[in-house]
Amino acid sequence: MKLFKRRPKPPKSPSPWQSSHLMKRDFWLIPSFYILPYIVVLLIQVTILAINPSILQSKDNSFTVNALNLTIDTLTLLFVLFIFYLIHIRHGLAKVMWQRFKLVPRYFWLLIVTYIVVMLLDAGYDTLTDYLPKSLQFDETQNQEEVDQLFKVGWLTPITFINVAIITPFVEELLFRHLIIHELGKKITYPVAAVLSVIIFTGIHVTGATSPFEIGSYIFMAAGLVYVYMKSGRNLAVSITLHFMFNAVASLVSIFS
């Protein structure tokens, strides 16, 4: 006869990655994304003033401007990723991401077909815009022109490629797919969140547009990213991979054109 009964183990709390509760802490990424650039600019200015103040006076030097813009953008994106890591430092983030990326090969054809469809839609749309009035036509979207500008400085090209093709997809997928669909979708339903993700992603990328019709390319891209994300069971690694494909090819075209 047992004198002492073993207490039953308390049930394990669900993983935050499968929890039905809204992860409010993750939404700190949004203010971080917009506030960090100002902090980074301040840090860079202080550093430059301490080392070589004359650099800040070279505002007409396109090389200096491009280098500073790239540095600010890259550091901001890295800080956002670091903040997300700190938020989930106890949740096995690295292990979860590795597990998600190991599943990407099974979606190979989904990625390839989606990429081709988006490119065909974009090409068809570009052809149709040629029939618009001259005042509404555009050669490249304003966002793409800003990216092309960064590739004009030869020795910065590797850093620019890493920024555009690798770091940016991680950050943007965290913001537009993880936060809006995976988290906000718990409250407003996933289909509604998916549509919202397309709208916000597109809107953010055309804020400096010179033509309202620049919206088309980003709608196709956003729809493709949302589609593979939802089709893969909301696997962020899959949408990151497709985003990498979009940005990497566009970057290579900019480099060799």
C-alpha cells in the first residue's frame, strides 16, 4: 500500500506557436520597425561625428547617401529580427524555424508554379499599362527605383543583395504574414486577415508611387505570398522562401541590367 500518492504532472501549456491566444508582445515589432530608423540615424551620426565629421557634409555625394541609406536600412531590419528573437528567446525560436524550413522542399512545385503565375500576371499587367495615358504610365515602380539606386554603388552590391533578398523577406513576412494573418487572424478570422495582409503589404510598398497603377505589381506579389502561406498551413518559412525568390531575381536583374 502506497502511503504517498504521486501528484499528477500539470498539463503543459500550449506552445506559443500553436496557441489560440493573441501574442500581443509580437506587435511590438510594428512600432520598432518605424522608430528604430531614427535611433539608428542618431547612432550613425554620433559615430561619424566622433570619427570623421566631414562625411556628413557630403550630402551631394551619391555614394555617401546610398551607403548611409543602406546602413540605416540594414541595421533597422537586423534590430527588428533581434527584437523578435528576444521576445521568443524561451520559445525555441531557432529550432522552430529550422523545423519549418525543413518542410519547404515538399512545397517545391507550389513555390515554382506560384512564382511563374505571379510573373506572368505582372508581365501582362505591365503590357496593359502601356496603353494608359502618358501621365499615368511608369517604367519602374518607385519602390523598385529606390532599390535599383542602392545597386549603383559597386562594392555595396553584396550587402545590398543580402539586405534585399534575405533580410527583407524575413522581416516583411514577420510583419505582414505572421502578425497580420497568424496572430490577428485569431481575432478577425484567417480569411479576413489574409485579405488585410494583401491590402497593407501593397499599400506600404506604394506610398511613394508616382502613378496609382503601380499598385498592380504588389497586389500580385502579396497575393502570391499569402496564397503559399495559407496553402502550406501558415508555414512562414514557405512564404519567406517565395519572397526570397521574388527579391533575389529582381536584385539580379538590377545588378546585370
